[in-house]
Amino acid sequence: MGATKGVAVLGSTGSIGRSTLAVLARQREHFRVVALTGGRNADALAAQVAEWRPAFAGLAADTNGGGHPSGPDVLVQAATHPDVDVVVNAVVGAAGLDATLAALRAGKRVALANKETLVMAGELVAQAACAGGGELIPIDSEHSAVLQCVSGRDAGLGRLILTCSGGPFREWPAERVRQATVEEALRHPTWRMGNKITVDSATLANKALELIEAHHLFGLSYDALEVVVHPQSIVHAFVEFCDGSVIAQVGFPSMELPILYALTHPARLPDAGVRRFDPVAAGPLTFEPVRAEVFRALAAGVAAGRAGGISPAVFNAANEVAVAAFLEGQVPFGRISEIIERTLDDHAPAPATGLPAVRDADRWARARARDYVRRS
Ligand code: NAD
Ligand code: MG
């Protein structure tokens, strides 16, 4: 690779953001940090700014940003900074949407961890990339796995099987899952992540978000997208070609490899920080079906994906509200999927004609889901 590429890290203080900076610290000849944004943690951002000295840094919360610019606009400012080539979008939730759209319209590569925004507005994201010449590269480990399997093999993609750890409640009786506490839900067996995605992994809403994400990234119908539970999180995805051949990508669970690949795709760079794969240490690999009747958010999300239009935005918004309410102790774990199902039942499916339609659907679904939270 030639001169260093400028990187913006949106959500740099979070789990993916910090992993991204760990990767970049080992790749200083290839990348430089141009912009950083945090949510509300001014101290954490200040420490990163002191280390990286970016041209731009801001806090997205409307607080006094400790001397930095603050407010939701900092995301778009960082994403469209003229010295930025690659935007790592590691913001959690719908708040990341404008920055993804703006970066793609400005012709940047977006290395996307922020799956919620592709789910909300997949068609608009594709249009923005087309209009501005930007490209979208997934960071999510399953989608990185698929991309790594299909890159350089442009013919005959047939079916994807995304793996799923099953979360902490994989083997629990349904009744116990419904009553699970916040502490139990945050004890993920194989990945250390932010709280929202950790709860999504426990409900399996995360896998629904990922199937919708895969539909948009790889252009496959929902009939060609499947999920299998794989508790060891070693195989990240299986890719089946039209002749029946299957290629999988494997590795110990770490987001640093998919983050680096999203920065370098289709090239690769050596990285001494990645734990070398060892099949014996990986131990026996097992696979089992999803208990769809227990983890109902998965089917609800897939149905929303199949319906298309504004329905995935409704699913995402209801999930964000329900998860936040669970984390605040307002609703039991079992209520999360019910709030999602009821909000989806109540909505009127419609085409996602543009950003206003998606935003209206998001607002409506948040209000409706909050009604269900209050009635819990
Ligand atoms: P996190 O909660 O650890 O970090 C989120 C970051 O976004 C923080 O920097 C936070 O300050 C910032 N933020 C929060 N709310 C914001 C707002 N309203 N506006 C602007 N910034 C805001 O989350 P995470 O685990 O790093 O996940 C980030 C995204 O990556 C999520 O979409 C998640 O689904 C996805 N993802 C995460 C992992 C993982 O291993 N952590 C894996 C795959 C995908
Ligand atoms: Mg994933």
C-alpha cells in the first residue's frame, strides 16, 4: 500500500473503537488517525486525543465536550473530513446513520460495525454509495468472514450460513430465560462487547440484524440466508457456492482481524497482534439448530427483513428501546422480544421511499415501543 491512509474512528471510546485503535497502533506505516469521536465520555476521548493527536475530535453528546466540539453533528464532520479515506463507524444504534450516508456520498470507504444503520436504511445506504462512489466494508465478524470467502471468487454465490454463539442462555429452559437478569445477559460466553450488542446476542436479535445486514451486503434473498448455533465462535460463516462447495473462514474470536481486513480489503497486511490459529487449541467444534421458539426476536427480525421497506427500521427501533429498558431494569428479559413483536404487529408496512420515511418509521416505532415498556 502507498502513502498512509487517513482514518476516522466514530465511537472511538467503545469496544470496537478501542479495538480499532489497538489495530492502528500496529499499522502506523499504513494508516494515521485523522478524526475521533466519542459519545459522552470526555475523559476517555481526551486520553485518545493526547495519544493520537487527530486533526479533528468531538463528542456526540450535547455536553460541554471538554474543549472539543460537541453535539450530534460531530459524527458527520469527522466522517467527511477531507483528509479521511476510511471511516470506521463503531457507533452503536441509529445515531450512526447520517455519518454512514455522508461518508459514502463523499466517496469514502466505510468500515461498518454500526449494523443498525444498514438494517434501518439498507437501500438508502446503497444509493449513497452509488451516488458518491463510496464503498461499504463490513466489520461484523460473520460478514467479514463471508467477504473473505467470496473475494476473488466472483461466480456462483448460493447460500450463506452465519454462525451464532447462542449467547449465555443457549441451554437454559425457556421459563428461566424470560426471567434472566441484566448481569446474566451481560455475561457473553465468547465475546467482550458493548452492552447493547451483548444483550442483542442473548436475545438473538443480533442474528436478525446480521441476516438483514447480509441481505444488503451480499444481495441474497432471505431464503438463501441461514443461521446455525456454534458455541465455540471459531467458524465465523459458511459460504456455499452453486455447485455445493462450501468455504468457511475460521479464527479465534477477536474483532481485531475483521477490523484490519475492513481497512485493507482486498489486500492484507501482516499483524503480529493476532493470535495464530491452532486447531487443537480450538478444540471440538459443534453445531446445533437455533431454538427459535425461545429466542423469538430472531424470527421477528427476519420477518421484518422479508417485508422490507420501513419494517426493518421498525424492528431496529423497537429493539433499541426494549434493550435500553431492560438494561435500566424497567422490563424483564422475556419482554424484549414481546415488545419487538407487538410493535411490528402494530406497524403499517410501507416502502422506504427516502430518509424522511425511514426516520418517521424509526420515531413511530420508538414511541410505540415505549408505550409497551410503560405498560409492562
Ligand atoms: P460500545 O457501546 O462499546 O461503543 C459505542 C460507541 O459509540 C462509544 O464510543 C459511545 O460513546 C458511542 N456512542 C454511543 N451512543 C452514541 C450516540 N448517540 N452518538 C454518537 N456516539 C455514540 O459498542 P460496541 O460494542 O463497540 O458496538 C458498536 C457497534 O458495533 C454496534 O453497532 C455493534 O452492534 C457493532 N458490533 C460490535 C461488535 C463487538 O465486538 N463489540 C461486534 C460486531 C458488531
Ligand atoms: Mg457479529
